[in-house]
Amino acid sequence: MIAGRAAAARLNAAGAVALALVAPAMALANRSSPLLVGIAALLFLGGALAGHRERLLSELLAPLRTPLGLAALAILGWSALSLAWSPYPALGARVLGEFLPTLVAAAVLARLAPSRLPPWALPLAAILLAIACLFMATSLALGLAPQLWLGQRAALFMFNRPLLTVLLLAGPLAALLALRGHRLAALALLAVAAFAILRSISGAATLGLLAGVVAFGAARLLPRRAAVGLMALVLGLAFALAPVEGDVLDRFMPEAAHARLTQSSSRARVAIAQSFGAAVAQAPWIGSGYGVSARFAEVPAARVLEPEMRAMLAVGHPHNSFLQIWAELGLVGAVLAALVAFLALRAAAALPRLLFAASLGLGGAAVAVMFVEHGAWQGWWTAGCGAAITWLRAGSFARAPTHGDKT
């Protein structure tokens, strides 16, 4: 029994180190987070098996019996089913093969790690995230000289994924520090993260930072019901407007805005959104099949479009995860994804005030990034979200919040 507890403690400690390394590892290798999250999940799983294995299965399966868990299973099932009508099922299966293991690892980590993290895991993660931010900011200031010394590719955009990971992790870590009474450390961590993000060329990270700050502020200052209603409205608009995003931006976005966003290729993004939106209109109910965005210019829904619109579909994804869900999974997939988002929001609404605000800040940042940036199923984004949720859930096992946090 004692040997089992010792083994569990060692495995949990190793898992905590792997989790804390997510941010600095991404700064050095910008696709490394799925590997680290997978390792951390396996280590915490081993720790659970070495400790109280009789409770492990129920601990892992309990969330799947909740409305949120059932909704998540439903959209996964619909995604797998869509391979039946996909023109490129092998491509969809390959994309699912990247996404699903990372999702499972993130879910296992978020479920098992929070109650098993050793006390030193939080300061370690905060320090390592701050070091990663300072490394990236310094590297950018030096013209990426450290990357050249390390023999890596020297391109300004190489830090976009690491900084989006920092965007996800900084808020939950800062909230957990504040819950444990380290408010100055929490503010310092947020300041360092914001500095690195604003120093970069990542417009998505900057937009996510602004959206996260606004969402966090709304959750802290507004009545809880009003803050939840505001976030629900944002989510609803993100899903509802995705198929017509391109047309709306083409009509109402002023030239001055395009001029300021030249580095972000705003005109090309509008054209891409218009093209994917037009393809959605050709297959609105069930979509063209999970994971086909990489070859979307060749799917049946795209063949009826004009040649210049089809050319814009060859970019690989619409730079809008909500639009990608519409294009690949149709109205059914969009409704199921929205249901998952709304149920997650309902779960966040029951948290103590500071964790509730941090959750809405994380949600606001993630929604903003998803509306302008990466493909929906990329493993590094899924791993970052899983790590962020893990730290948020760890707040439930932190020092009891003050009376002000509960209100």
C-alpha cells in the first residue's frame, strides 16, 4: 500500500512537470504540446492506477454521463459518421487520427490531474510560462538571433502558436495564483504574457488577449446572469454569422481597416470566408465531410462555384473554426458544437466568482482566436485548451476562496 502511494506520488510529480513544460516546449518547438499533454495524461493515469485504481473508471466516465459529455460524444459521433459521405474519407480519418488522441489525452488530463497536482506544480508552471514569454519577446527583439544559433527556422510567425498557447494558459494560472493568495505574482504573470503577445506579430493572439480581458472584466463587474447572457450571445453570433461572415465583412469593413490589417491579409481572408460560405450554401444540412478542408476546392459543393472562388478554397481551411464546422459538418454539426459550447458555459456559471471570471476570460479569448485563425481540429490548439482547463479545474482544489470570490 505504501509502495503504491509512493509510486503514485512519483508518477503524479512527473505528470505535473510535463504539464508545466507545455509553454516553454512550445516556444522551442511549436507543435510539441500534444506530445507533452499526452505524456502528462499517461503519467497521471499511471498515478491513478498505482493509487486508487478502483475509483479510476468511474472518475473517467462520470463526465460522459452529463449533458455536456453526451453532447461532446454526439458531435464526435457525427464527425465520424460524416466520413460516410465525404469524398475523401481517408483524409478525414487522418485528421481525426490527429485530433481524437489529443482530445482524449486532454480530457484524461483535465479529469485526473487537478486533484493530484503537487503544491509546487503551480509555481513551476508559472515560472516556466514567464520564462517562455521572456524568451520569445527577447528573441523577437534580437531579430530571431537565438533561433539562428539553435539552427531553427527564423520566421516571425513561428511564435504564433506558442503565444496562442500562452494566451490560453496565462489566465487560468494567474487565477490559481490569486486563489492561493499570490495576487502580485498573478498580475506579474499576466503582464509578462501580455508583453510577449503584444510584442509579436500575431494579430489573433492580440485579438484574443483583448477579448479575454473584456470577458474577464464583464464576469467580475456584471451580475453573473448578465455576464453569462453576454457570453452566450457572443457564442450564438459566432455560430450564426460564420456562413455569412465573408459577405458581411465585404460589405461593411471599411478600407481604412483593411489598410491597417495589411500584414494580416484581411482582404484575402474576406475572400476566403466568402468562398467557404458559398460552399456551405451548397451543402448546408450535413456538410461535405469531416476533415476535408485541405481539399475543399475539390468537394462536390465547391464544383459549382466560380473558378476564382474555388481558388480561394485551396488555402486548406477558412481561418474560422466556426465556418469550418459549418463547411464540414453542416447545420447538424454546427448545432451540436453550439450545444457543447452552451453547456460548457452553463458549467462555468456555477463556479466561484474568480474561477467563473477566469473561465469566461478563457472562453472569450478562445472564441476570438477561433473566429480568425487556425483550423478547427489542430492538435496543438486542442492540447493547449486541455492544459488550460486542467489548471482551471485545479482551482476547485486550491485554498478556499474568500467571501468576495464567492459572490
